[in-house]
Amino acid sequence: MNDLCKARLEKALDDLKTAKDNANLENYRLVMNRSYYAIFHAIRAVNSLDGFDSKKHSGVIAHFRQNYIKTGRISDKNSDIIEELQMIRNASDYDDFYIVSKDDAIEQMNNAEIFLNEIKDFLKKDEQSDRPM
């Protein structure tokens, strides 16, 4: 795991912690926002292994799906997590009348945690496979 990967993973974990803190404060819009950015930064961490980044979220996500989900290196259930979190986060951030429910926020925060745990496991296995025997 390179330094950039570690930094991005740390950012992802910080975002998940912030989501949890905001859940305790009942600020569900921020729970959704930070949950989305937790997975987004985790995706960027994995993409850094390829030396890939993009200024557009769609490019970051497309590269991850193509090189990690479609190849089976990361479970395809994560594609649904990405899509749903991205959709709800966009609505809660940009639609003036969208209100995030407590249930949706908690569900997506939990999905983000599941996603991050899989990414951490993937990175740990990837790092171990790089070591000489």
C-alpha cells in the first residue's frame, strides 16, 4: 500500500467517524454526505494502486467498477452501495426539498462501514501479496 493509498483510506475512515458523530447529533443530511465521501475516498485509495485519479466523481467510480468490481476483486454488492449512496447524497445535497430520513441515513452509514471493511480487507490482502515469499 503506497502513502497516497494510506492517506486516502485514513480520510475515508475519518469521514465514516464524522458520519457516526452526526448520527448521534441527528444531523442525517451530514450522515449521508460523510457516508458517501467515506466510500468515495476509499475508492480513490484503491484507485491509487493503479496510479489513477480523476477530477470527476464519475471517472473515479467508473475506474473502480471496471478494474475492481467487474473483475471480481471487490464484491459486486458494492456497486449497489455506491449507486444508492451517490443518488441519496446528491438529492440531500442539491435538492432543496429533499429530507433524509433517519432510517435511510443509518442504513447508508452502515453500508458505508461494510464497504470500508471490505476495502480494508482487500488492501491488506493486496499488501501481503506484494511481499516476497
